[in-house]
Amino acid sequence: MRILLTGATGMLGQALGRKLVGEGHEIFAWVRDLSRAKGAFSFPATCAEWGVSVGPLDAVIHLAGENISESRWTEERKKLLTDSRLKTTNAVVAMIQSMKESDRPKVFLSASATGIYGDTGEAIVDETSVSGTGFAAELCVAWEAEALKVSSSVRTVLLRTGVVISEEGGALGKMLPLYFSGVGGRLGSGSQYMSWIALKDWLSAVLFCLKTSKISGAVNLTAPEPCQDLELSRAVSRHFRAASFAPVPKTALKLAFGELASLLLGSTRAYPRKLMDAGFQFQLGTIDAAISEAARIVEHPFGLVTTTQYFLAYQYVDRPIDEMFEFFSEAKNLERITPDFLGFKIVSMSTPEIEKDTIIRYRLSLHGIPLSWVTRIAKWNPPHSFVDNQESGPYKLWYHEHSFVSLGKGTLMRDWVRYEIPMGLLGRIFGGAKIRHDVGQIFAHRRKVIAEIF
């Protein structure tokens, strides 16, 4: 299919883009800034500025919208949240309405959220239930109304997504640093219900809605078993081997987040009736299964039993896999893609070229402190992957897996780092945030340089 995708740089958009391209679909993406979009995608896409026609389409998947739980709901923030949903949906609808009937998409999938039901306590709600009250619910109602303006001519599906559980970010991305630092815990009493869905099931459900012609209107993209916040907290603590001793009182949440706290403390038990009636099958239907699957990201081949932090990044390059693997096989290129603030230099290598069991010695400077670092190439599987594992250096553990996968006409690269800093919990409490920031900066620089080179 020829598919227009909005919100393509977000976690869901990136994962969906990779999935769609992997199935052979052609993706067009509307972006705010063409220059910034360069190198930002983890899949091949033809980019155009918002509102620009991209020709005949088979489908439109509209995911654009500011993160509703990112910060306090000030009046300015509410306006941004509203505009990012209503104005963008209006632009997509206007584009569809302006197209010739022969060019018009057959299906329009538009994002929405289970926030439309409001706080429902212990009552179970489905797609036939009435909407709730409050800012989030009323925003969703208006959001869906915009999308439905083309429902008479295009099959329109409203994707009422719950909290998406994924190791790639989202809710877990915000929770895990707190748990790794020993301050994670339930919110309030923890008795409130959360409608959630694993990323793997969300992707499958979106494709199911895309291809199943009998599905239209509102669809709950949620697992069949909503969980209480306390269940989520216990599952995260257990599977990520992270401490959970600090429940966050309601009063503290309200002081910190204001009106937004109503979203965190509210209870919603949404059931995916339309998906279930249509025969959709969930792979990760319980919160324990979903968190267990996500926690595989911290598994270590050496049987590590303590908490491991991680970093995960994807980047697509429009070059064949052999060329990309060869680039990373050249030791001099490691210096080229590392930020200057590290003063990173290769001192010696145990073999003329990188191969399995090559020992590489580096010199670097971290916040003005000179350090030496020794890594070994623990795995070498050209042109698909290799692993460098710290033998000695600034970390208690550093295990970096580079992988390369052919996608479309180019290569999807993934950096998966599992790391731990010294001094255990104390180290994570006092240095964890700074280390996460440093690691993020290193890979952001790498992304920028690779985009420029290729």
C-alpha cells in the first residue's frame, strides 16, 4: 500500500513505520521540518511538509499529537495539546476531502485514547460506552469528531489506545529510571485500573484494523485484562530486578502535576470488544507477560543477576547492509562518530582488523577525568551484528550490541547497550541520571554524524 503516516518520529510512529516497511508498504510522512527529519527515521520514508499532497493513497494513519502526560496542564499546555490534535487532524481531513475519489484512501486510521472514558472506577467500559468528563475526555471527543468528518466516504477507525508498554520508551521509559534509583513505586493507593497494551500487540492491532474491512468507528487498543497500578509496580520491580519502596502519595502527585494528576490517579477498565469480536488474538494479554517480555532488554549473556540499565536506539541509512557493516568494522570510524567532549582515542588493537576476540584499548576523558577503557569483541557475525564488551574501564558493566538488518533498500541499525555503573544503588541514585544523559548525548552525536556521512 501507499500509506501516509503522521507522528512518524514518535515511539509508536517509528515502530509502526518499521513494521509497515517490513511488510513491503511504501511510506510517506508529513513532518514539520524537512531538514530536522533527515536521519530521524528508523525506516525509509518519503518526507513532505504538513499539508503537501503526496498523490494517490491507499491508507492514512494519523498518529500526530503532543504527549498528554509530559508536563503540567497549564492553559498554555492545554492549548498546545488541543492544537496538536485538532489542527493536525483537520489538516489530514482537508487533504482527504480535496482528493479525487479515485486517489482517495480506502481507510483512515486516526489516533485517539482511552482517556475519552474518563475516570470509570471499577466499571468495565467498551466502545459502546459514553464519554467521560474532564479535559482529557473532552479533548478526545473533539479529536474524534474531527476525524469522523470523512467517515461517510472513507472507512474511518478511531484508535483508542491505552498506555503502551514497551522497552523502547513511553510509560516504562519514564518509570524505569525511578525504579533503578530505588524511588519507584505505586501511584497513590495503587488500586486504580490502567488500560494498557504491549507494543507488539498494538502494532498487530493497528495492522489488523488497517486490513479488516468490517472494522470501523472506535476501537479500543487495549489488552483484555486491565491491571491495577499496584500490579504494574510489582511486575516492573520483579522482572527488572529494581527496588520498589516508595509509593507516591496522592497529595504529592497533585502538588507536582496539578490537574494532570487526575489522569495518573484516575481508573479506566477498557475492554477491546471490537477486536475480540473480530477474532484478534493478543500475544501478551496480561501485564505480567508484557513486563516480562519488555524486561528481556536487560538480560545479559553472562547471567547477570543484579539490575542492569540499558539504552536502545535505531537509525535507518539508505545504504546496503554490507557497506554499513564495513563502515563500523573500521576502528578509525569509531573515533569519527564519537563526540569531541570524550577525547576518544584508540591506543591499540590486538589484531590488524576488528574480528572476534579483538582487544581494543582506548583513551578518553569524562568530565575532565582521564580514563582508560579496554573492550573485547565478544561476538562477530558479519554483516549482521557484533558485540563489544568492557574488559576494564569506567563502568561496572558495558555490553554493546550493534545489529544491522536489511530494510527496504537500505539498512536498519540498532544500538543496544546494557550497562551498570559502580557502587550499585548509591551509584544509580547519585550518578544514574547524569550517565543516562551522557550516553544519550553520545548516541545523538553518532546519529547526526552518520546522517551527514551517508
